[in-house]
Amino acid sequence: LAEATIKVSGNCEMCKKTIELAAWQKGVKTAQWNKETKTLFVKYSPSKITLEQIETNVAKSGYDTEHVKASDTTYGNLHQCCQYPRESEK
């Protein structure tokens, strides 16, 4: 199993649940998002899923990762308390 820590934007417990569920695909053994550090720790099987696929799945749920940006539409559909400040808006 491979391990990785990915930067993922988010704010609250609702974000945590969505981010972890999005990352939790076939081949992922562990997905834990930390609200304080804004990082997602994953343990996964590289023969079943790539880190890029995990980041893409998280971005599809509305959360920007280090390498994959969520679409504006998906981000806009997040609950108001989950709409984090985005890089381009800082």
C-alpha cells in the first residue's frame, strides 16, 4: 500500500464527510481529512487507483486539491458554510 498526504481546501465537519467519501473509492484503504491542516491522508493500492484519480474524485465533489481544481459549478453547489476561500480569490 502507498501513503500520501494531499492538500484539500475545506472548512467544517460536513466538508470532512464529503471529502473522505469522495476519496473513498475502490483501492483506497484509508481516507482521513484534517480540518486544521487542510490535508487528506490516504492509504491506497496503486495497482487499483492512482493519486491523480483520488484528487480528481475529491475535486468532483467540489473541493480543490493541490493539483486538481473543482469546477466553479460544483464549488457553487457546496453548502454555504463549506465554501472555502479559493486560491484565485485570495
